Amino acid sequence: MKPTDTPLTDHPQNTPQETPVPNSQGKPQEQTQNHLESRSQAASNASQEIQQNLSTESSLHSSTDSASNPSTEPPRSTSADSAPTHSTESPQSTSAQDSQQPPAQVSSQDSSQETAPSAAEPAKTLPYKKIAACTAAVLAAVLLLTYLGVSIYFRSHYLFNTTINGQDFSRQTVEDARAFFAGQADAYTLKITESGGKTEDITGSEIDMSWNDSQALDQILKDQNAFAWPMEYFKETYKEITFDISYDKAALEKKVSSLKAVTAEPIQPQSAYPEFDGNSYVIKPEVYGTDLDSKKLLKQIHESVARLDEEIDLQKEGFYKAPEYTAESPKLKELCQTLNQYCKASITYEMDIPIVVDKTLISTWLSYDADFHVTLDEAAIRNWMTEFGRRYDTVGTTRPLTTPAGKATEVSGGTYGWIINEDVEFPALVNSIRNGEVVTKAPACDQTAASHAPQDWGGTFLEVDMTAQHMWYLENGTVVFESDVVTGKNSTPTPPGVYNILEKLSPTVLVGNIDPETNEPEYRSPVDFWMRVTWSGIGFHDATWQPAFGGDVYLWNGSHGCINMPYYNAQELYSILQLGTPVVVHY
């Protein structure tokens, strides 16, 4: 660019202000300033106060420009591409000006414009701050107007999250609520849900229902703080009101009394209770039944109709008479624990087949009263012990057997066998149960036998077959000795039964009963080998006076009841026989 291509003004010191300087977007600063000033003008229209401030700042800016550039001539473009400007000055004046400001000075000014801002540049940045302030003010004004507008809105509308009688009336008017509840009354139905899920309805038409305007809806609106709507947006407001509902109370009560839930034969409630399930006591759940509290129900229905409630669940809301105890009752749980403590006991009696007294049997002996006090039925335990003794006491009972000769028969009577001492064992059993003991034991006995098998005399015993007039001695089931014998005659028979050897004497004298006429013993018989069976005088012994043994000798020369044996046989038996050996005597 040549200096002579651009006409100079009379104020060359203002040239930097009037010469366009590129801004950050590459646009002339003059265009940027015009754009910002138009935004400023728009903002000033939004607020009178902001416009005044902007006018004041603009005046100050104009004064600054006038002081630095008195000429009112608009700035001229220095671009080489601009159209030539026609000056009114003479060529001589132009030459004079050229001579006053050489081209080098113009070049210096161009360089100054590109490298550093002029002294007037800070005044040009002032609109940015004004625009920020204006924008903030406008935003604040908009927010304030919005807040006030919404607050005014909520003076006639319910706030956010407002629920009345279960219905959401957010941002609705009182008239909206009235219309809704009036419609509800017109089509009102109260559903009664019974036990088992059955339902019955009470309709508004059945009770001549009508809805009268209520001031409660207005009061809810009055009570709310419209200016607190921002906070209410995050809160829930629940209101329950009773409307001025009119209906025929007599018709309602008649309808209630006709409900099947009221007229049906009620099932009485049952409390939960402990039940033995075969392993332990568990709580059997309660049963609520269908026995209604009619007075309570009628009162609730009146209240529900007044509120326009839609449903009453008889069971959930507790209209059925409740059981006294439920499965969660602490007293019931404690009772169950106590019962199970008794059932921990297990007493095993060592019999031929073990007899076990455990939870299965013990549970039948347990009971509890209305106060949940547990009782162990000792009378029942006593009866069980008696039956236990009767089953396992074998003295005098009939036992089956097969003789060494192969004859099947049975034997009854005698003094040998089991006798359980029930008087001792009963309290021991009761204590074991109360203490929850686990024990294995033999029962307390007054008398024992070799085993609890049907032939409780075991495998080592003496056997006398009075029909065969023969005897055997067995050890561990094997015959080791046998002999013919002579038993009692018909007038003094040998008593059948199971006995045991009570005494062994060698020698001794057998003395008979005292004869009342002579006051002397009926006999005195010396013997060498005596093996007593009963304390009444029955036993095995040698009988040297007998002419023979076996056969039918006992019929014509039978004994006084003893078992007569040949001398040497009696001697041999005496030598091998032990005290206590069982003796089985039968026909």
C-alpha cells in the first residue's frame, strides 16, 4: 500500500482508532463492535435500569472519542481495494499534507496497528463487561418472574405431590377435586373382601348416597404455602378428609346385616398350638375363622362410606375375631421349647428286643394347661410300666417248648423267670424323662432269668417229661445226661412248671409232713444226693427203695412229689449240677 493512495484527515493521531484491526475471529473490530452494541441494545429493552446504565456508559464513551478526534468526519477505509474518495481540497493542499507527513510515518502507524493496541483500546473492551452484567440481570429477572408466576399459579392450584384420600390432585384446582369426588359419589361402590377372597359390594344407589360440597378441599388449598412450591416438588403431601356425604343410614345397616359375611355360620378362630410331627414339637399355625365383630364392622363401613373408600378387607383389617395366640407368640414358642426338652430323653431297656422310651412315646405323656404349664402324665407312665412288667414278667407264665425227644408241648407255673421291680423302675424312668437323659440299661428286677426269649431258661437246664417219666440235663442246648425217673403219684403229684435248683445236700434226711393224728412226720427217708427244686419239699434225689424207674411205676408206686432217680444217676447229676440251674417240669 502506498501512503499517497489514502487521503489523510486533519487528525492523524486518530488514525489507529479508525483503522480496522483484526479481532480473534478474523473480522474487523468495527463489525464486532456493531454486533455487540446491537446485543446491548436488545438487553437494554428488557430492563429500564439496565438501559439507563448503558446510556451513561455510552455517553462517557462518546466524550472520550470527541476529545481525541474533534472531526465528525466518518473514518475512511485505508484498504487498497476501496473506491477512491473525492476530496474537496486542492492538489496543492494535498501536496502540502504529503510534505508534512512523509510516507515513512504512515508505514510506522500501520506497523503500530498490527503489533500493539492504541491508547484508546481499553475503552473499546468495556461493552463485554456490560453485556455480562446485562445477561445476568435479565436471567435473574426471568427467574424471579417465573418464581412469582408459579407462586401465583399455586394460589389457585394444589401443590406438587398433593394426595387427597388416596387420589393425586397435583396442579389441580379445588373445582377439579370437587368434580372428581362428586363423580365418585355418583358411581360409588364399596367392595367388601371376605376370608378366602370372596367379595360383596355396597353401592351408592343402594343407600341413596349424595355428595355435598365440602370446605375441607378449600382449606387444604388455603393451608398450603404457594411460595414454597420449589421445596414441595420434592415432598409428598397426604391429606385425609371426611366429606359431607349424605346417605340413608338405615339402608346401609340393613345392607350390612344382609351380607353373607355376616349371615353365614361362622367358623371360630383357633389359636396356634404345639403339635408333635413324629420328630419334634412344631407350632401349628393359627386359624382366623370367619366369626365377625359385627359392631366394629358396621362402624368401619360408616366411616369408609363417609371417606368414599373403595374397599374393606375383613381379614387384613382385623374384623374377624382373632385367635388368642399366633405362631409368633413368645409364650407359645417357649412352650414348644419346653416340650422338646422332655422329648430329648431316650431310655433303652435291654430286652430280647430292645424297648425304647423316646420322643414318640414321651410325647403322648405330655400336656399343658391354659397358662402353658407343661405336665408329665405320671399316671400314664405308671400304666405303661405295669404293662411293661406284664409283658416281660415270665414267672408262672405259659411257655412253649420242644423236648429233646422232639415232642412239642408247653409248660406253665413254677417260680423261675423274670420279675421286673416296677416300684423301683417307675420313678427312675420319670426322672430320666424330666432330665432329658439318654441311657441304655436293664430294668430294675426282683428276679432275673437266663434270657428274654420265650424259653427264658436258656440253653443249660434240667427237663422232666412226666408223661414219658424221663429227664434230661442239657448244657448249651446239648444233652449231657439223661435218666428214667419216677414222679409223684396221683394223690401227691409232682407240680409242673419252671423252677431252679435251690439247694444241694449230700447226704440228708427227707422228712414228710406232720400227720395230724400221730403228730409225727409221715416219713423219714435218708438220701445221699438231694437237689431241691421248691421250698415246699420237691426235688431230685436217689431212691434206692424203688424197684424200677420209668414206664408206669409212678401210677402204682409214685413218690410224694419228688423226682426219684437211680442211685448212680443221682450221684452223677449231683456232681455236675449247679445251684440256680433252671428246671422245666411238664407233661
